[in-house]
Amino acid sequence: MTSADGVPSLAEELRRQRNALGWTLEQLAQQAEVSVGMLSLIETGKRRPSLRSWERIRQALGMTEPLPEEAWRSRPREGVSPGPAGMRSIRIVATLAPPRPKAYDDSFFKPISLWLTTTDHKLIGIMYMTTGLLSFVVGGLFALIMRIQLSQPNEKVIDAATYNQLVSAHGTTMIFFFVTIFLTGIANYFVPLMIGARDMAFPRVNLLGFWLIPFSIIVYYIGFFVPGGALNAGWTGYAPLTEKAFNPGLGTDLWAFSLIIWAISGIMASTNFLTTVVALRAPGMTLTRLPLFVWAQLSTSIMLLVVGAPLVGAMILLELDRQTGTNFFTTQGRPVLYQHLFWFFGHPEVYIMILPGFGMISEIIPVFARKPLFGYGSMVAALFGILFLSMAVWAHHMFTVGMNIYVETFFMVMTMLIAVPTGIKFFNWIATAWRGAIDFSLPMKFAFGFMATFLIGGITGVYLASVPIDTQLHQSYYVVAHLHYVLFGGSVMTIFAGVYYWFPKITGRMLNKTLGEWHFWTVFLGFNGTFLVMHTLGLEGMPRRIVTYPGGFGEEGWGATNVFITVASFLVAVSVLIFIYNLVVSWKHGELAGDDPWGGNTLEWATSSPPPPYNFERVPAVRSYMPLREIRAERQRRQAQGAERASAGVTEGSV
């Protein structure tokens, strides 16, 4: 069964590898997802497998080297191309841009051309994250100006018109231009790596979707430089405040146009993610073996596909009212209809901003607890429970508009019910960490910090789901505190956890641990100092979105609480500066991390740090939703068996 020049045949190599593992044909067939009859014919030399089947068999056996070219003794088949290091690999079915001429790449404009035209999902992911981080800084500056204005009664740091624009810009920037965009960048970088793909399914669409985002941001911020200023009706843009009669400036139109562009970009990205995960998974990666972060991104993409269109529809109808004189949302029409359309998008958007974070926490805790994730199936089911329930709770934002009592009751019950799948996730994360060998590295600290803060946001959310309570606290600072515990304590803390976890993979270097510790404690203390006491302001009756308030010692004596909040908010700003400084310095000068500094469970840790343009020379065998953990366990088992054989050989020799 060996060729004339000594090259082993497929049959010989297959039999040797199978016997080394002690597997039966049935066991190998199950792992490689091929038929037992095919394996039997290959081992007897009666049949030559397709390259796709042989790739699956190699991965199931854990073979690290491809067979030499001579072992095939056949020409390459159509659809198969030579891969790195002379190996044959299945060509990924994805549209890739043709290479540019070398002379062009060697020109002065190479860095510009690279970032402007790249279709590499990793570089696009970095651009998404950079854009999101810059938006985070801008939105944070808006928040600090507002906190200075509110720090004492009757302050006049800025006037009321400017304050209203800053309130609107802060919400729009943080929700649309920071959290969603940064999480899209993380998913862009790691979803193809985690499923063993070479790139996204539609690389050019991926690039176009990204460049729509800076365009959307620029369109919105132009509003600050036009007569009348930017949007001043809050980030929700409630009608009729945004109607022409009450808001004739161009800023509202620019805001609506910006959100339409943003939504189109999100729909393009969601379609790309869904196609990539469905069509480009590595051999052996069935749906039941997808990492939790990939499941989270799948559910997020489905959600954005469903609710992005109603947002675009609301913006188009608003513009029809403003430009053509229709009466969809005017006082002669139905202003409440706008709220229904907006919140049908707006509340699922909260979960669009948190589900990828849930996925990151589900990847981080098992790694640093040194245990498998508890309840993989229930975690996936919880994601889709949140997905479906999120579209049945939007009207809890509207309990004060005068809806039918039975409608209010329905949305109250649905809002309370959506806490159940989130609770399942919390119990599973706790069970995963329970009695684990916990390593309190920075990603794990931020994961636990997220659990502590998001839990408060979830509990206050169930509290606000009650119609009588929400009626009293609606549009108060209690709601502001709840929102920030969900979005900052939830989404932003998971972003920090994900950055500390995956920064070594992106750059090949570790973030500075000392700076990371300072970052964690300053942001944790500053955030809770800012928003925990803000609940008391709401209970005392302080309305949100007011530019100032009177002094005194009665029910409106909020000065002491507000100055404390302002000081704590500056501590958050210091923590963000520490974080950005750590990113910039560690990118080039951080400690070398190696390919897998944490002992990760998923495929991104199987390639180099940073990954090459093609991601993998060879995708490891996928036998579970934690393929690298399985590979390490198998390697340790083989090493132990080899040591036992060597020990037995020495003993026999001595005898």
C-alpha cells in the first residue's frame, strides 16, 4: 500500500492513524461525519476519498501534517486550491478582492489604501472598534458638561438650548455610535475566527457597511453647525417635538437621515453575519458546537434584521411630515404611533447592545474558572427566549400615554417574563464559576463586575415593569439610573472584559496589568458612585432632561446628591483615560502574549497572534463547542500514554 517512491498511501496512513488512537471504524465515522462504508473502502484501497472527505477525516484524527502531493497521484479537482505550506485546502466560498499590484502597495499611500479598501474582516473589525471608541470619548465629554451644569442649583454653565442638544447627542452617540458599533467590531473580528472561516461571507458588503457608519456620524454632527443646531428633542426624537411646527431647524432632518444610514449598515452587517455562520463553518462545527459568542451574534443579527426596518420607516414618515406636510405624527395625526414604531426598535436595541456581551461573558468565565460552561443548551435557549420576548415588551416605555389597561397588563407581564431567560444565564454563569479554579485576571474581574452591576439594572427593570410604579417614576432620574446600569453596567463592562480578553489575540501583546487594575477599580467605583445614588434622585422626584433646578432643603434640595454624582462621573472619566492610555502604549510595547495566553476554548486561539490574513493554515478538528479544550485534553492523554509506554520500555529493558 506504499507507492514506489516510498510515499504512504491514503489507506495505509488512515489505518495507522486510527490504530494509534485505538478507534473503531464506527467511532472514526461518527467524528468525521462520513459513512462507515466509505472508510472501509478507503482502508482497503478500493476507493479514493474526495478532498473534502479526507479533510474531515484528517481533522477527526488530529493529523497535523497533510499527506505529500505524491500520495494523491491525481490532479487537483475543480474547487480545490493549494493552501499554505503546500497543503491542499477547500477554497472558502466567499468573495475576495483581487490583490493589488505590489508597486501600489509599496507606494507612499500604502497605509491609507490598506485601511480604505481592505476586505479583511479583522482590519474592518479594528476600524469598527476604533470608531466606537472615539464616539465613546465624544459622548463622555457631552456627559461631563451636563454633569457640571447639574452639579449645583441654578448653574449657568450652558444655556437650555445647548443642554437639550447635548442630552440628545449623548444618547444618540452612546447608543448608536459607540456600543452597537464597538460590539459589531468585536464580532467582525472574531466570529469568522471562532467558526474556522477565512473571512466574512461578503467581504465587500462588510467594508461598505463599515464606511456607512462614519458617514452616518458625520451627517449627524453636521447638525451642530447649521442654523437651529442639532437635534434637541432627546435621543428618542419624540413627535410632535420633532415636527416642523415645533422644531424647524435642519438638525432634526440630519438626525433622521443619519439613523436611516445607520440602520441600513446594521441590516447589511446582520445579513453578512447570518450567512457567514450558516455557510462557512469549519468541518465538524455543527450548530450544537457553535461557541456561545457566535450564538449571541446570530440572535443579535436576527433581531436587528427584524427591528431595523421599523426604525427606518419611522424616520421616513417623520421626514414626510416635515417636508411634504403629511400628518402621520403631528398633533392632527397620531404622535403615539411614532412611539410605537420607535420603541418596537428601541427596546430590542437594548438587547442588541447586551446579547453580544452575554456571549463574551459566556466565553470568558469558563476559561478563567477552568471548567466547561454549565448548561450550554439552556444558554442558547435563553438567547432565543430573549430574542422573541424582546419584541413583545416595547410598550412598557409608554405606560403614561393612556393605553388600554389590558394592553398595559400584557406588556407588564411580558416585561417581567423576559427576566427569566436572563436569570437562567446568571445562574449558569454562577454554576460555571462554582468550585472552579478561578483565575482573577482582568477579563474575569470585569466579567464579575458586569454581573454585579447588570444585576442591579435587571432588578430595577423588573421594578419599573409594574404599571403603578412606572407611572410614578416615568421621566425621573430613577429611569436614567436604571438605563445606565443596563447599558454601562451591562454593555460597557462586557466590552471592557472582551477587550482585555482578546487584545492579546488582536495585537500579540498583553495589556498592562497594573494599569488594568487601576482601570477596573476606578470605573467600578466611579460608575456605582455616579448611578447608584441617582436612584434616590428619581425617588425624590427629580425629572430627567432638566437643565437646572432650584435650591432649598425641601423636596427639591438635590444639590448635595448632584455634586457627589458629578465628582464620581469624573472618576469614570479618569478610568477611561487610563484605559485608552493602556491601549495605545500596550499596542506596540506590551508584554508579548504568545498565541494562547489564557488557555482558551475556541478556535481563535488556535492560530497565531495576531492572526494571518488567511486566519488558519489548518483548521483544528472540531469535536465540541470547546474544540481547543478537547485538543489539549487529547494531547495530554497522548503524552501520558507515551510516557507510560516509554516507562514500560525502560522497565522491560532493565529486566
